Amino acid sequence: MGEVKEKKASKPDETSEEGIPGVITTTTSAISDLLKKTKVQDLINWGRKNSLWFMTQPMGCCGVEMIAMGCAHYDTDRFGIIPRNSPRQADVMLISGYVTKKYLPALKRLWEQMPSPKWVMCIGDCSISGGPFYESYSTVQNIDEIFPIDVFVPGCPPRPEAMLQGFVELQEKIKAKKDLGSEY
Amino acid sequence: MEEQLEPNEMIVHLGPQHPMQPGPFRLNLRLKGETVVDADIELGFIHKGIEKILENKTYLQGITIVDRICYLVALVNEECFVGCTEKLLGIKPPERSQYIRVILDELTRIQSHLLGMGEFGEFIGFVSMFMYAIREREEVLGLIDMVTGARVTHSYLKFGGVRDDLPDGFKEKALSVFNNLKKSVDDFEEMFHTDRIFRERTVGVGVLTADVAKNLGVSGPVLRATGVPFDIRKNEPYLVYKDLDFKVCTETAGDCFARVQVRINEIRESIYILEQCLDQIPGGPLFPEGTMYGRRTPVMRVPAGEVFHRVEDPRGEMGMYMISDGSDKPYRVKIRGPYYPTLQALPPLIIGTTVADVASISGSMDGCTSEADR
Amino acid sequence: MDVAEILKSLTDAFPEAISEATAESEIRAGSYVDKDKVKKVCQYLKDSLQFDHLCSVCGVDYIKRNELEVVYHIASYNHPVVLTLKARLPRENPEIESIVSVYWNANWYERETYELFGILFKNHPNLKSLVLPEDMLGEWPLRKDYEGFPNKTARNLV
């Protein structure tokens, strides 16, 4: 905690570009080291993994199982996972289905609208490798060359219990600090 | 649509990802204040090219692909494809298989209508309707799961019959599920009729008359809510529908409330059909006697010819036009989905209404964008 | 009205445009139609014979005969007969009259046939691409000589 004291007070004749009145800048990475390399990061990860909010985006057949997963019988609310409609309020993007050439620019834009830290989960065979439509002229295969994907859930479509297992695996990954979504 | 905008007009894109849509399509609205002046639809965000893929697969592999045209009513899509091929082959499945197919078709109709009503509630903000409907739908999906082994995509039908017989204890479990379902459907109807906000948002909204509906080419519950009794199960009966007793449900008002009422009545008629089927189902073989169907037939050549077959989908009239040239792969398959003309008829209906009514009207059409795009 | 009366009435009204009219069963009939008279035949069917429901419009590629065909399926809300009309077009420059002014819901069917096969519909109010992305227009994917399918479009073949 001691190194934080090295701060540049705003001198009256200081005319750098960052000389905004009332702002103190440091040259060390002390605060960010505190947050990322000590046990504070474990605390932050515990908070993040227990409240993963996903964006509802039914794109294909796996979309209807995604809707069924969020409702009675296979409730996700007990894990802290609730659906949000807007990308600006969501943490996890579920690619549930095939991606076509016409939809890919819209998907990239949705991804950029999500604030970080953000994670992607691939559900179903179609997003992993093409699925039953692997030879179509209109689908895009191998999505993991475009997005940084953490968890793959295979199946055509996977049962809702398998998708819940996918979320639990993502939680384990965040706890072990091996996910691709947050910057370590 | 993008001509000179006046000072208080603007264009809004209800883009591919929106909470108000059953699947990705883009609805462009030109608004003057809150009133819609012009509307346009862009499709194709989940176009997979199924018709081209089917030309490269054998008929048996085609059953698995056809399942995925509309994932909510997979068994009815299989019924259409298998019905076309059986007409070209010239075979007819025995009675027990026909009754099993009718049972699965009607169970699919019940769960599709429940999901349609639930999603309509979710689009206009009535989320408790959505939760109740999905809970009842899970019971019906459990019945389908007992027979075919899967919840969404089945691959259960075969040429000349079905893959497996009904399991033991199916009839008792089904009758107990139907008893609970009848009480729940009565509860839903009371929920719709007595909720004041729901009535104000749906009664008198999106009115279609019979002549306009026929001109626009719609079919299914949307047409039956205007008073036209058009049902493929009565016009050209297929399977054993001519031996069963049921009536075609119609209403006369033509607005969103009438379409929901038609769907509730159809759930009750479907339960009545299912009770008759479970009573009347005969014993017997699953495949035609003395033929090779039912055993493993890896190479099956279909005689040359062409056929157009129609079935009654929960959303309307579904048809398939199949051309065969004598080999083991189809030459051309054209899929005519029921939601395609209904979606085309949406822009003329919403011109002149407010943005909040757009949600009501497009939700009451109960669509599945996947079969409009194929 | 039964199938025989319908076919007789149709062939009497258009003797030179309709050819090879056959009744396959009690509820199905089909015939070939001349490509310049399609709109008049459809107008007659809608006005006089109660065929007011257009089921679909699609295209078929017969590469061995060097022809494209446009197939219309027309049905009715009152009787169960479905009529199949086929029009033959040359493969190099396929053009046909649009029937949007007779049946309103033919709009999207014709747009899709245009972008998948390359058949031009004259006097169509809004002929642009519907299900394919804009930059794929001109490739006509559903023709039989579309190169690359299936081997070039699939990436994960073992």
C-alpha cells in the first residue's frame, strides 16, 4: 500500500495533456496490481461467477431449449443466471445455433456493444463445426476463429441439463482464473 | 421507404436481435411520432439452404434434415416429407402406425399452441402467462419424450411406419396428463377473459376481415379467426382423420383476442381427438406385410414422378413438392411453409397503428422464423 | 366442381396456351402453359373457377433438357382440387410475366425464385434479394451447375 503515495500533485505550471484539475495520476501500476494479482481478484471473481446474466438471442433449434432452460423444471435463477434482452446489460453471449453470412456483421456488432468482462458460450453442434448444415452455401463454420470462446456444449440440441452443466463449467473456469473473458 | 423524411419522422430498425420477435428478422418502421407510416421486412438471417442440401442426401438421411425446418413442430415436418415419399413409392402404412402418427401430431399441436400463447404473453409484457404455459408444456413434452426419446428433434418416422412402438404405461400416463391439462386450459381462459389490461391491448386490434385474409393468402388459426372454416384435415383427409370426430374451431371477430381464443379451443379439440385415438387404436404390425420396409434398407430407389402433398401444421397449411428421377436422392424438393405468407401480410396490417400495437399484432401471428427462411 | 369439368373448361377457354392437361387423381391435376399467357390463365382461374389460393411458385432446373421451369400450385378455399401449372423457359435468358397483380402473395415467392435461379419476372414491383445476402446475388445457388457445392463450401470434412 505504501507505493501509492508517489503521486504527481498538479503543479501550477504543469501543462501536460493529462493535467485535468482534480485528477491525480500515478506512474506505477499499484492499484491494478492490487486488484489483479492478490486475493482481491478472487473476491471479484466470486461475485462475477455467481451472477452471470446472459443475452437472449434465439437463433436456431437450440434457442428453444435455451428458453426452456430459463423457466420452470430447469430453473437457472437458483444459480444467479437470469436472461436480459439488451446487450448492454448482459455478461454472457450464447451462440445458440448456426451463424449465416448475413447475420455475422450484426453478431459482431452485438459483441462490441457488450461491456467487458464478457464471455461467449457455444451451444449446439452448428456453432462448433457446422452441424447438419456443414455443406451449406450460406452458413459460417468454425466460429472460434472470430470470437474467444470459453465453453463448448455439444448436442443437437443439447438437453437443458447439459446447458446448465456448461454454465457450471464456466463458473469453475472463472474461479480458476483460466477464462478468456476477463483480463488477468 | 427512405425517401425524404419530414421533420417529425424517423426510421427505426427492429433489428435481428429483439425481445419482441420469435426469431431473427429485421422490421424497418417509418414512424411519425408514435404512428407507423410505412413498414418493411428483411429476411434471410437464418437461411441454411435446406432445399439444396436435400438434393445431396438420400431419402433416409433427409428425414433428419427435414426435422429442422421448424424446430417447434418437428414431427409434422417429418409427416409431410414421409407422406410425399410414400405417395411416390405407392405404399400405405398399416392402421396402427397411422394412429401412432396422429397421436404424435396432435401432441405436437398442443405444445406448439401453448408455446405460442406463452410467447404472445411475453411480447406484450404478460410474463406470468409465459411461465404458466411453459410449465404445462413440459408435461406434454415428457409424453413425447417417452415415445420418441427426444424433446425437440426426433427422427421417429420411417417410410411405411414408425421406428418403435408405444411404450408400456403410455395410455395411463397420458390420460392423467390430459386431466390436469383440461383444468389448466380452463384457468388460462379465465386469465385471458378477466384481465383488463390484456383485453384493452388485444380486443379490436389488428382486425382482419375474411376477404382481406383470403386475398393476402394466410391460412391456419389466423384465417379461422375471421370465420373461414379452412382445415386440411377436413378438406383432404390424410392418415385416419376421416374416422375421427372433431370440429373446426372458428371465431368471427378477426382481432388478436379471437386468434388466442381459436388456439385455446383447438387445444381442447386436440385432447378430444387424442382420447378417441387411445381408445380406438388397433393392434397389428408397424410396417406393411410382405415388403422389405422396416428392415435395414440402405439403398432405396424411388420411382420417377412428382407429387404435391399438404398437411395441417399448427400454424397453417404446409406443403412439399417433390420430384424424383429414379435414383436414391431427390431431384428437387420445394418446401412451402405456413408462416411465409403470414409474415408477408404483416406490413399492410400494421400501417396506421402505434408501436405498441405492433407487438400485439406480430405476437398473435405466432410465428417461427426458421421455417420462413429455411 | 370435379376435376374433369375444371380441365374441360380450362382447355376450352385457352386452346392454344394449355397443353398436356392430365388429371392424376380426384384432387390433383396438372398441365403445361405457354409462358406469355400465364397471367391471363391465372386471371381466368381466379374469376371463373374459384381458384383463389396460391400455394407456391417455384423453379426447377432441368439441365439435361437445357431448360428452366416455373411451377405454380394453385388451390381453392372452397373445393379440394390443386392445379399444377408449368411454364418452360430457355436457360440462357429466362424471363416471364409476374402474377402479383392477380395473387397478392406471389410477391415474395417470385423474389426468392429470382435470386436462387436467375429467372427474371417482368413488371414485379420490388425485385430484389430476399433470403441471400446482397453480395451473393448473381451466383444462382440452386442451379445444378453451381460450382463448389458441396466440397468447397464445407470446411470440416474428414
